[in-house]
Amino acid sequence: MSQKTYSFFENVWDVVRLIPPGRVTNYGAIAKYLGSGLSSRMVGWAMNAAHNDPTIPAHRVVNRIGLLSGKAHFGSPTRMQELLQAEGIEVVNDQVVHFKTLYWDPQIELRIDD
């Protein structure tokens, strides 16, 4: 039996696919969940590489205070905001309103209880 070896990017994308519509998370939370807490920049690179895959909702990943720091990678300066707003997320001045309320933490949401 062979086992597929996943790259860090693929692991990131798997987590991002689990973020529910109308919720957001940040680069550091994904890195921490994957056991690489100091790799939030690598998560950002994974998001940059994901924009052509419609199965990866990269627009749901923002920086640690809710800023749309990856918006330049969406082909249009307003596309990331438009995608979030289509899910009912309010964005003002490139920042998610009610970020703490909408925050999805994979450490909590994907916890497996014994």
C-alpha cells in the first residue's frame, strides 16, 4: 500500500477548503494548526499559488488583524473583498468587520475529541 506524501502547500489547501463560507482565518492559525507556527509566510505563499484553483477559498484567509493583505493576488484590487461580501462578510477599508466574531480557528474547529 502506498501513501501519498503531501507537500506543505497541499496541507494548507486542505485546511483552507474546510473554512466555512462566511468565516475567515489567518495565515498564522493555519501554520500553527499544521505544527509549523513560524511558517505563516509559507501559508501566504501557498495562498498565492492557489488563486487559480476554484476549490480553494483563498479569499477566506486574511492577516492576523483581519486585513485583506493578499488582495493583490486576486486579479483585481477589489475581487477578494467582493468574494467575502458575497458570503455576507462586511469589509471596510480592506479590513473584515467583526473579525473576532467571524474568526475560524482550525485548532478549535478541527479538534478531534477523544
